[in-house]
Amino acid sequence: MDKKQIAIYFTSGVEKLGLHLSTLQLNQLEIYLAELIRWNNKINLTGLREPRDIIIKNFLDSLTPLCFLSPDKNSNWIDIGSGAGFPGLPLKIAAPALNMTLVEPNQKKVAFLHHMIGVLNLDNVSVRNERIGQLAKNNREKSYELLLTRALSQKEVIAKGTSLVREGGQLLFFQAKTTKKGWEGILKHYPLIELSRIESLLLPFSKDPRTLVFLRVLKKGDTKHPEKD
């Protein structure tokens, strides 16, 4: 793909998601892609090699939460297992008022994240070179309105990451397919976590399904609401 085709894919893909980004934001996504491909020749940031696949399965996929969420100004979000920055950095680009924390244990990927934050001149983005267990142990404050992950298992994140999220805040999991019954089975072991909603869509230019699972962190003493079918 040449630069013109890449620009068209980003512009059309964002529109297909029902989102609106400025020329500056679209340019930032294009720069991000170019740097990702360049760095990927040296270190393994993504197993995808074709720009089209990277745009769809990394960038556009990362933006899908904004189809269902409208973050408040200065909201604190945290991306666990960020890797090359997905979904946290595309979300930060699309919603600049967010305070975003990227958590990644791999030092080489952390170097790439710092590089991209500088190249894109992004404010209010921090990178933690830790695993989720270390972070939860070292950070006792319930600092975040939303915890996201595309990389880690549900049980690990719920068990170790819930302490990072404020009461009334949410955990968000990216999955291909899932069932309400399966989540009910998991959450019966966590009395202070309830299933909020499950949203499904197809990624632009693709028949690949994307399911977003939203969980809510309850206050102590609250009881779970029965989930609606």
C-alpha cells in the first residue's frame, strides 16, 4: 500500500466506525503505522506484516470502544499488556483529553512506546514497565475509571487488576466471540464485579467479529443487578 491508500483506509475505516477524527489525528495514526512497520523490522512488535491488516486488526480494532463510550475530559484509563500500544495509544490519539497509562513488561516494547509518545507529541501518557501483579501490589490507589486489555486473560486481570479501578468504574475486555453464560460463570467468583454489557460489531473492511465485554466494579455492600438478556 502507498501513502495515499493508507490514508484512505484510515479515513474510511474511522468513518465506518461512526467516529470523527481531525486531519491531525489521522496524520498521527499514519505516522504511528509507519514507525510501527519500521521498528517491526528490528523487534517483534506485531505478527502482522501487511499495512492493511495492521490498520484493521490493530488500529481500527483499538478504536472500537469509542463506538460505545464517550470519555469525560481528564478521565484516567489504563491499558494492561499494551505491547506496541494497542489499544491505548490509538484511543489517546482519538480522545486527546484522556489521561492514559500503558502497562507493558517487555523493555523493548516499552522503548517503542516512549518513542511514539515523543514522535506524536502526546501529553498525559505514562508508561509502566511492569506486570499487572507488580503494578497492583505497588499501587494501592483506585486511580482509574476504565481498565482495558486486548492481551491478558480475563481471570488474571479481574483477580489482579480490579484493585486499580475506582468503585463504579469499568473493566473492558476485547474478545472475538463470547457468551453471557460464560461470563456469568467467571463472575460468580467475584462478588464485587458485575457484567455491565456485551457489545458486538464487525471490524471495517472485514468480517472479523469484535466483542467488547464491559464489567462494572461495585461498591462494597452493593449487590449485583440481574443481567438482561
